[in-house]
Amino acid sequence: MDLSEIRGRLDVIAEEAEQQDLSRESTTMETNNVLPDKGGRTFQRFSVNTNESLHFDPCEGSSPSPTGAEDGHDNDVFKIEQNESEIISIRNRLQGKVAEMENFAGHLEEIFLTVEENFGRQEQHLEQHYNDVLQTLSQRYDDRAAGLEEEKKNKLESLYNQLLACGKALDASKELIETAQEIYRSQDKRLFLKTVMTTIKRIEDFAKEDVDLTLSTSLEFNTPLADLSDVRTMMDSINVVPAPSAPVINPQMPNSATQTSLHVCWSLFSDDTVEYYELYYRPVLEEAPADSTCVPHESKIKVKETHCTVTDLLPNAQYELWVTATNTTGISPASEKALYMTVPSPPVIKQRECTSCPEAALIRWESGNTNPVDSYTVEFSEIGSDGAESSMTESIVAVPTCQCLIQLQTGQHYLISVKAVNIGGPSDRSKVITLSTTGTFFYLLEDTAHPCLSISEDGFTIFYGDEELPISAMALDDNAFTRCVAILGDLIPVQGRHYWEVEVDDVTEFRIGVAYEDTERNSYLGANSTSWCMRHILSPSRHKYEFLHNGWSPDLRITVHPLRIGVALDYDRGTLSFFNVNLEQHLHTFQCHFQNHVHPCFSLDNPGALTVHNGIEAPEYTFI
């Protein structure tokens, strides 16, 4: 029975099932006639054609009691509904069977196609073997025929040469006999005696010659056995399993690697018989030498499945992989090479370059990998008041660069880590750092510091020594201040309110404030349009304070020398304010609409020191 007949029978079964459902539904409840009773009422007679037939045939001459009629009608309706549910259940089961048979028929069709395809391949394989055998036998026949022809030629040439030699001998013998007869018949005795000795000499010489009367060659032809071992091998190989085709190695799937391992998969034709596979792999060098003297080592793994996990690899490294299949007949060709990549190493957060404020934090890190990664994931979670980490961890994914600005809740403490991601998956998380959004936090940028400035180990105190450095000893950075002994704090790239404090002594001249990133390095703070600062000048008679911007300062007098100065920056209101923290006294406010984000800036105009205090909560009086 072929597939078309099976499908035809299945269609017939389905049609019969549908017809049975329709007939059952139509006969489940049919109205035969309507009969009036004596009370003037009418009722219907029902018949249910099931295995348990139910008939309701009231007698025409009887008048059932209203109560009894109603009870019987209810029971009949209940039984009818029950039978209907049974019919529906049977119909559903039958439909399920039909669906199963259709699925089975589809499966048979797939098997049929597979068998047909495999048969075609085997037929092609057999035909190829047949052609190879015929070609080999034809070659053997041509070789044997050419050998026989050559042997025949040699035998005929040898016999012909021998025949020529015999003919020459016969001619010489005939000549001698005729000469002897002529001498014998001669009547001239003097002539006879003159020629007889010469003739006798010739006869003696001819008699001494040995004439070979045996055949110079055999009349039989050599019949060596033909070497048909290769033909026999080819005939035997018809029933042998063919060598496998080249496997197809799959592209790398996401999240299929770790820092030191790769999970590799491949596929093969379904009818190929394979005993085992050999997976080859080697690292891909970023800069291979031109002379190829340093070829990476090639490794091999023998497995029986179509997948394998390769271990002991380098992190964030590319590997070239290919695979072969082997059975009793031979080894398949190698698959095409595929590139896989292990998971990157964890990034390294540069804590000295991270900044924060009450509303956000800027996190910077180093990749820690020689090969580029696809993206980064930043994870952060809150620390509760009891010091316990929150069970909820938030993530920012697909970060393209090595920094990320995170929006956070004010007045909280966070644990922050970073992961690097490539096609193989995410790396382990970096070393976790703790960060607070109580206040604005930043570090000083050492690459902007004037050569005469020194920075403490914690990064928050700057010193200006007594000794002047010679110009030759000043290794000036392109970004460093050259005229003003100053340094910038890290950028605060968040609009909003920021606050920090500076601790000074009464003998140090200083400048503190804010400046744009591109402020002139060979100018004093406050002397240009890109910086705003509070300046302290020490005179013999008093302490003088200026609030400088573009070289101009209002005429202000401060009677009490502040030893701890608060700086309040409000981007939204466009203000920069200074306070005497000890007295909670407002000193001055710049009204300035900043076009870009600014850096905190600090300068010492004479030997001394100042200390920056940040990450603290702004007092209530600062932003009134």
C-alpha cells in the first residue's frame, strides 16, 4: 500500500466519522409528532437512538398527572444531555485518532522520502562502483592484448630471421653441389685437378659450419594470471559502508563558552555511519608573523557525539576549529573551519576615576582583554541600613564603551560591578566597588596638576612645597597647568545640585571654584571666562578675598577667615555659591548659566596645602 492509498483511506475514515456525528446529532433528539392531552396541553415524543434507548410515549387515553409528567420530562432531558455529552466525547476521541493517523501518515511520508533519497544515493554509489570495475577490467584487457601483440611480433621476427639463415645455408649448399657436379662431369683432367682442391676446401669449410635447426622461439604463448586483486577489492567494497561525508560545524551559539572552555556542535548527513569524530582546534594569533615561523599548536579531541566541550583555553581568545568523521572505511574530509571565542576576562573598575552625585554615578573601567569585546553589562544593588545587600540586582546591558552613567536613588549605598560580553557569553563580574549617593564624590585629575603640586595617597589633599623646581625638572603634560599651580577635579556630568567642601589654613593663599574642561592651562583661575573661583590673598594687615570671573571681582569684605569652605553648584538655577561652613555663613554667589559641565578646580598661590572633602550631604542652608 503506497502513501496515496493510506491518505485515501484516512480521508474516507474522517468523512465517515463526520457523517456519523451528524446522524447522531440529528437523531439524538427528533420530534415525531405533537399530541394534545385532555387538559388541552401538548407535548412531544422523543426517541434517543443510543445503546440505551430511551422512549417517551405517553398514552393517548390517559391523562398523566402534571407532577408526574414534569418529573418524567426532567429525567428524559437529563438522560438526553448525558447521551449528548457521551457522543461529543466519542467524537472528540475519534477526531484525536484521526489527527494521530494524519500525523503518522506525515511521518510515514517523511520516512518514505528519506528512504527514497537514501536509495538514490546508494544507487548512485553502486553505479559508480560498477563503472569503476568496468573501467578497471577494460584497462586490464587492453594491457593484456597489448602484451600478446608484442609477444606475437617478437616470435614472428625471431622465426623470420631463423628462416632467412636456413635459406642462406640451403643456397650455399646448392651452389657447392652444383659446382662439384660440374667438376665431376668435366673431361679436362688438367682443369679438374686445378679446381677440385678449391672446391674440396669450400666443402670442408661448409661442413664445419654448425647450422642451428632448432626453433629460435617457443610456439606457445605465455598465459600469466591477471592480477585482479584491486577489482576484487572494488567488488567487495560494494557491500562496505562508504566513508562519511565532511561534517558541517555549526556557528558559535550565544552563551556557549566560559573563560576557559567552548561548547562546539556540528552535524552530519543522516545516513552516514560514523564510529567517532576528531575535533581539531588552535588559537588564532592577532598578528601572525610573515614567515609563519610561529604557527600555533594544533590540538585534537576524539569524541563519539556531535558535540564537545573544549577546556583549558585562554580567556577572550579566538579559536579556529574543524572536525572530521571516521568509520571502518576511512576518514571524511575536514569540515570548513569555524571561529569560536571564549568569554572575556572580568573588567577592572578604575575606582579613582569614578564619580557620583545624589542622583547618579559615572563608572569607568578597563576592559582587561587584548581582544575587543562586544559590550559590557553594569550590575548594581542597594545596601540596606543593616548592611545587607538587596536581593534585587539591576542591570544596564549593551554598554558599548568603558564607562556608564547610572541613574540612582538619592541617599543610598550601592554595590557596583561590571561584566564584559562577547558571542561566547558574559564574563565573571569584576571586583565589586561600594558607592554612595549621599553627596557629590570625585577624585582629583593628576594629569592636570602643575608639576609643583603633590597629591596625597588618598587623592584628596594637595601640597605646594617651598622649593622651586627648575624648569628642566618640570615634565609638563599636555593637559597640565603651566602658570597657575592648580589642578582639576573629575568631571561631574550630571545636571542638578552638587556640593563639596575645602579645608584650608589661614596662611595659605588659594583659589577654589569650578572651570570648564578646556580652560586655559597657561592662565590663572578666575582670570578668564572659562573659570569661576574664590581667591584668598594674605596681606600683612588682613585677609583679602576675591570672587573672580573673567578677571573681575565684586568689592566684598569677609571679616572672619573661613577655615572650611563649602562650594554649592546648582546647574538648574545657574548658581555657584560659597559658604563658611563653621559659621553656616553665605559668602558669595555667582549667577552663571553654564553652557557645558564643569570641573571643580583648586589652586595654591603660595606654599601650603588644602584638603577636599566630598561625598558629603549638602547642608540645608546651601540651596535655599
